[in-house]
Amino acid sequence: MASLLIQSCSATKQNVETAVPALDLYDGYFFRIINKALRAGQFRPGLDIIIISAKHGVVEPDEEIGYYDQRMDTERAEELNDEVVNTIASHVTREGYENVWINLGKDYLPAVDGLEGAVDVPVDYIEGCGIGMKGKQLKHLVSTGQSFPVHGD
């Protein structure tokens, strides 16, 4: 089952002098989970990633970008909304994904507002009452392709 993970960029980045693939640039908590699964050969086949960047908008994992320091805020997320929703919807149609997973913080959510109406597949959110719970869900998703219910939310 082919799925798409929409992942926010991270404030923590490698301090690079030249452009590198986005997955090599970002070094935040969620990217460490993703990259660890990739290095260990445990990343679920059929799960693709698109990154939402405060500076660049939609970024493919292998797209080369340089270091930058720009944080996402609601205004920037709203600015990016049309581009993000249209790009993701086209990607979903082109690649034939069966579902979309979203792992975004609250500042990023306006960037995907309207996505559920723009795609004909289920859109699920990685949620939790803290980064640790979201990290556990992400780890489970990238390793097995399934999320698990969060209790107590």
C-alpha cells in the first residue's frame, strides 16, 4: 500500500556550506527517526515523504537545499497553502497513494488546510500530547506503515 507522509521541516539543521539533500539537512527529532529507519534498512517500502519548509514550501527529500534560518508561523503557512495543497494533490494523483499521513505542528497546519477536500484518499494525522508520543507514532508508521490510536487526547 503506497502512502505519503507530509513532514514539517525542523529548526535543527546541519550547518552545511553547500546545498545537500533535504533529508541530510534537517536534523530535528522526527528526522532522526526517519533517517535512523533509512540507515537501518527498516524504512517501510511504499512510504514516500514530502517536506513542508518554512522557506522553500514543498521540498522533496532528495531536493538539494542549503542551510537557512526561517521559522514557520501562521502567516507564512497561509501564504504557502495554495502551493502546498495543489502540489500534494497532484503528487497523490500521479503516484496513486492510498492514504496521506500528516506530521505537522500547529504552526504548519494552515499550510495543508483544505487538503482533505483536494484528494480522494484518507488523510490521517500523527497526533499526541507531546513530541514523544508523536515520535513513537512516526517510528511505528515508518517501520510498519501503520499508526496506532492515541489514548487520552
